[in-house]
Amino acid sequence: MKKFFRLLPVLFLGWATAGFAAEIPALPLVSPMFGDNMVLQRDKPNVIWGWAAPGEKVTVEIAGHSATATAGPDGRWQARIQPPPVGGPYTLKVSDADQSIQFHEVLVGDVWLCGGQSNMEFGLSNARNGANEVQLADHPELRLFIVNKQVSYSPTNLLEGTWRICSPQTVATDGWGGFSAVGYFFGRKLQDELHVPIGLVEDCWGGTPAESWMAPDTLRKLKAFDAPLDEIARLRAKGGPEYGSFLMHWLDEYDIGNNVWSASNFDDSSWKTVTVPGGFAELGVGDVPAICWFRKEVTLPNPLPPGKATLHLGPIEKMDTTYVNGQWVGASSWVENPRAYDINEGVLQPGKNEVAIRVFQSKSDGGFIGKPDDLKIVLGDNTVVPLAGEWKGALSCDARPPHPMPLTMENYPTMPEVLYLGMIDPVAPFAIRGAIWYQGEANFLRAWQYRTLLPDMIADWRRTFGQGDFPFYIVSLPKFMQHRDQPGDDAWAELREAQAFTAAHVKNSGLAVTVDTGDADNIHPKDKEIVGERLAFCALANAYGQKIPFAGPAFKWAEQIPGAIRIHFTHTDGGLVVKGGDLGEFSIAGADRQWHWASAKIDGDTIIVSSPDVPQPVAVRYAWQANPEATLYNGAGLPAVPFRTDDWPASTVNAKPW
């Protein structure tokens, strides 16, 4: 019998982990991937599967089509059935000798898997004009399935999720602001153009790297992941919670206050009085890795004002886990993110309340790194209750060398393989038309490695689903972080290059460029409609054969001319176009590899790039930073793919994951 783990939502790109186990009483006759309101893939046999007594015969029927299968020694049965014509609704019936199950309102059309991290998970209600988009989301032939979050350290049979008919009531249900905004806009565009039912399977988790979604045998072949895979094997043999986070296991092992010092009735009278922000130095570990606990009694008014209260702690290095009156309210290991945890109704009480915070400081200037005013409780009527000042503090773990440190410092599921095992493998071999993928933020510091990881991950998924080289379309990262005044190397740009490399070299894949979208200060830009529609252009042109532009100008080759470099492009549909002012952002370098901003001018379907500072140029880069001024488009209104003409070593070429 398999165990599965639902993970608690906390603050980090939407989610982090606090796992707990629940024993599944029995394996069902039919996998939970199937249900009322689902979409079956047209034009190919659909695999239906589930579990019955070994040797039991199972029959699948739909609209005059039928198939049979026999359960194997492990109880799993698997039938292949040809779907009826596009449309519906149909009823799917599955039966064995003891039971019969019917699924109603089943449609036949196209199914797309929507994978990635938080920008794919980002729900429709959070998008630009989200409230209005939700109200307009009445599309009965668009069907939505969210794969519930699940970490696994070994192959697992089951997942959780429910098929829903897209409506204003269902599109904002579950997930982070509802169903994936990018997935929704992608599916809506396809349905508008194709007039067939569309099924969307959201299978993503914020903050997660590509290796978490890859098969163990593939990762072993890469060698770079041997250390974490060995540690996962040790943890699997040991048993216990499956967090998907090395840090969480490390805290369980070394934090002596775990599950004790957070209690509302814990006696902290022997603890030292310390000042927060601060506290670590007073506990003797001011400049070394350490876990410390801090507790403070706070008096609140009677009666409490109505409305949701929020606990603010400012930014913290590296991780905090926070409790109010013994109840967990939030956790994060994202240093740059100021903590702001909503306190659920009924947690606070009039009079005395106890706040307890576990902080893991990983470096000398860690711990509470905000201002005193950052620490506060804001009540429902906006009354501010300051928290800075005297607290009680205690040292739980002095983690300075030679004490072991965790392999990684994130408290959400970043372990290799664990989401492939928990959230991809259990979905397969559900019949799909293809996949869309919005991820890369978690891998950008290892961008050169991503040139291997992403193609290998695509191969893993295609092998797992067993449906050939199905279409796989990738979102190129949007703008993020502040604009740099000087040209040079950039890891975010190198990640975009890895995505473009994959799209160019992996069969039946494509790239949706979004460098003209994004937000310098927010890794979660709200403009998701343009992302979904550009993915749809890739699908409509390549998967469905429509004669439409689907890509912006892409670098083809560079020609050296006296004092300049001429750049030739593909996908110049309608000619090269400048939007938003001057043609930018180009840089140029000579043999010394020193980059200078350059001027550029359009000449037919080429661009001539030059600079008086580089009389003998050898290389050009375009939009080569996290937040460039990217103004080059084609006549179809699609932005150019950021590129470089040089093959000089990338800044991330030697970056290692562990």
C-alpha cells in the first residue's frame, strides 16, 4: 500500500512544505485521473487503468467502443480504448465482477499538460484584470484538472484531483488564485480557434527546479545529482515524513526544540532575555550557523477587532518557522521575501497571546535582517501591535563546523526526482496532445546545466507517457530584476538561452518569448494572457498546422563587415519592426571580449550593429540581461529571441547544484 503526502501551503512563490502522511485504505478500481467532466484525447487510443483483484477481468465501455484488461499480480489493470468522435457528452463505464463505475459528462477533444513552477501555478484570479477574467470564464467545453501537490521518494500509484467544467465558479477554485492563468489563456485560445473540447491538466509547484520533475535513472546518468540521490535513498530507508526538502529533514534531526518549544504553554522562564531584531549574538552564536528559538507574549485588545490579522517579521536569513498560540502560521526560506503571514480566524485571542519563531541562521549577517518597525501584528482594523524589543531566546543547535549542514537550504520541495515520482509518473499514461512548460527561475544560477536538464526532462516525460514525441512548448523567462547599466554576462539571460537551445534542438518543441513582459520587482508578473496566447500560437502553427506566425525574429547567422556586424534572422514575418522607441538592446565586443553598448539599424531583414568603441567587432549580443530594453519585433508583433553570436564560456558553466 502506498503512502501519499499532501503539503501545507506557506510563503515562498506560493508554497513550501510541511508534509504529513495519510494511509490510503485501498487502491481504486479506476485511477483518480479519470472522472466526471473529463476530456479524453481524440485520434489515438486512450489508456484507462486502475486496480482490481489479481487475475480479475475489467471491461471499459464508451459509446459502443469497448476494451478489456486483466489485472496483473500487483492488481493493476490497463486497457486501451479508441475514443468516440470529437464532442460529447459521453458516459464511460468501467466494471469488474464486483463493481461498476460510470463517469458522466465526458468529452472527446485535446488534452494538454501544464507544468512548471509558480508562474504556471499562478491562478487566473491573480492575473491582470483577474476578477473580470474569472467572471467571463464560462467555457463548458474547457475542462480543468489540478494535480494536487504530492511528494514521493519512491514510485507511487495514486494522485488526487478532480475534473471540473470551466465556469466562473470553478476556475477560481483551489490552487493559488484558482486554475493556472497561463494554462487557461492557452486553452481558451485553442478552443476559440479549433472548436473542439480542451482538457487542461495543471501539474506544477512553485519554486521547484527542473531536476525535481525528472526520473531517477536519468539523474543518475548525469552524475551531478549522485549526492542528493544517495541522501534520498537513505531517508527512504529510514522512513518518516517525505518533505521533499533536505532542510526539513535536517531540522527534524538537529533542532532539539522541534515540536516542543512552539507550544503555547511551554515554560520559557529559564530562557535568556534578548532583543529582536537580533538575539543571536546574545545567545553566543552571532556570526555562526545556528538554530535559535524566540518567544514573546503579546497582549491584544478585548474584544479583538473583526477581520483577518497578519503577522509581519521583515526579511529573515535563512529560514523561519512561525507559530501563534502553538499553531503554525507560516514558514519561508526565501531570504529576500519579507515575512507576512495571515493568522487564521480563531488563532488569536483577547488578552495574552504567545508568538514563537524558530530561525535558522546560515551566515554571520543572518537572522532577523529587517528594521524594528518590520516586526508587528496588524489586526483586522489595521491596529498595529509592535513586536520588536524584548523576547525570550534559546539556542537549539550550534551548527558551526564540523557540525553537518543540510545539502540545500530550501524548505519547499527541491529534491531531485520527488515531484516526478509524486506528480508526473502517477498521471501517465493518460492520453495527451502535448505539454506546455513555464519554469526556469529556480535553475537560473545553473543555466548552463539547464541546457542538459530540460532536454532530458522532456525525454523523461515522453518516455513515461509512451505517446511518442508529443509537442512540448516552453515559456522563455520574462523580465525580472533591475535593469543593468553596463553590458556583460548574465545568468538570467543564459537561462533564456538554454530554453531557446532546447526549443531549437529537441524535436517537436517550441518557444514562447516573453522578454517584453514582466516586472522588475516581482518574479510573478500579472500579464499571463499574452504568455498563454503565444504558447497557443506555437501549438496552432506546429501541432495543428495553421499557417500563422508563431515566433519572433531569431538569430540565424552573423556576417562581419567593415567596422560592424550584420545579423541575419529567421521568422521575420512582415519584416523587422522596432517598438517602443530606439532599436535596443545591443552590445558588441572585439577580440578582447569587453562589451560595449552598440547602435543598431535595420537593413531589410538584417540588422547592422556597430560601436565607435569597437573598431574591429567579433561578437554581438541582444537583450542579454535579466531586464533588457528589448524593442525588436517582426511584422506579426512577436518579439525577437534574445541571443548572442559568441560561444565564449557562459558565466554559469561551472555552477554546481550541490
